[in-house]
Amino acid sequence: MTNLPPLVAEPIFHIGSFPVTNAYINSCLAVLCFFVLGLLLRKRTALVPTGLQNAGEALLEFMLKYVDQVTHDRRKSMQFLPIVGGMFLFILFCNYFGILPGTGSIGRHLLVEGQVELVPFLRSANSDLNLTLAMAVFAVFFSHILGVATIGFFRYANKFIKIGDVVHSFSHGGVHIMTALIEFGVGFLEIVSEVAKLVSLSFRLFGNVFAGEVLLTIMAGLFAYFVTLPFMLLVLIVGLVQSIVFAMLTLVYLSMATAPIVVHHGEE
């Protein structure tokens, strides 16, 4: 009987009281690969790029072009590209690294609740909700940090808690007061929407990657290896799409947070 991967990443060993899971090992390997790649690219500074330098510069220009289409501002694009591009490449690498031969199939057998189960040494990093939630928290909270730095704390906070608009509306009276009170209530809905961003970003990526793991495990258990190849292609496509979706949503959040605020009620 095929053992389906559990929802929670399994610990392989402990450093003190800190459990090092198989998904965490995969994410560390991904970071190590990018670190080595960065060192290799840093040494290549030729005016006429070739080989690895040419591929790196072409990739950066390609991503910068798409970031420009969202921001319509090269200065913002240059500011957002390290964040958005880094997330895209990291998620894509982890998604593809997680389906390499040996990932999920090489490990040790342990007795769990009276049954012998295989605990793999490596597991797709994005199939761990801890990682996807951490990236979602970073994306949303960093957008707020940039918003405060760009617009100012009080003007940015007024997006959510519109006390300033309510106070200002009393000098105009009538409809302006009613409008300000409605916008004050809408501000609280904006706070709820920020929490929804965390949930949607993290669970979308986690759910799709984990579902791909389960699908490949079931197909490999029921049929021969070559039958799973079409499903592996599907997992590759989903991995690319989810990387793009996560990165583009992060870019949209950053752009919206740093957009100028439209002033109401004649406020300067």
C-alpha cells in the first residue's frame, strides 16, 4: 500500500530543541544553490557577457520588463525586482527541486503508530505550510513597511482607520459626515482583507504543491513509472504557474501599498 505524504513535514534530526524537517532541508539546499550561483555570477563582470553571466542578465531583463508592466515606473521596478524576482526564483526552484528523483522516495523506515512508514530525507519545501505562510507574512508585511516609508505613517494608517476623514468631515457636514462614517467602516474591512491575503497566498501555494505530491505518489503506486510522466509534466506546469501567481500578487500588493493616496473632502 502506498503511503501518502503527511500534511506536516517530518523531522529528520534535531538541533537542540529545534526540529530539522525534510522540507526545511530542501529549502536550505535551495538557498545554498542560489548562494553559490550568486558567487559565480559576482565574479563575471565582462562588458560583453557570455555563458552564465549572459543567462543571468537575460533573466533579470526579462523579469524587469514584466515588473514594469505592473508598476509603470522604472524606479519602483528596480526597487521591487529583488523582492519579487527572488520570491519567484526561489519558489520555482523549490517546486522543481521537489520532484527530482530521490525526493520523497529515499529515507528511513520508522515505526509510526504500529506501522512501518518511510520518512523521506527530502521533501518539497513548498509542501510545508510553515514556509508558504512565512513567505506570505513577509510579502504582506513588507508591503506595509514600504507603504509607510513611501506615504508616511499617518497617511498610510488612514487607509485602514479613517479617523482623520471623520474628523475632517464635520467641518463640511451633511453628506460628507455620512460618507466618512461609511469609509470608516470600510477601513475595518480592509484590515480583514489583509488577513485574507495571508491565507490566500500561503494556502494556495501549499495546497497546489502538496496536491501534486499526493498525485505523483498515488500514480507511482498504482502504475508503472512511465505512466506518471504526463502527471509529472502537469506538476511542472502547476509549479511554474504558482510561482508566477505568488510573485505577481506580491508585486501588486507592493504597488498598491506605495500608490499615492487620493485626498478626499478637499484635504491638502
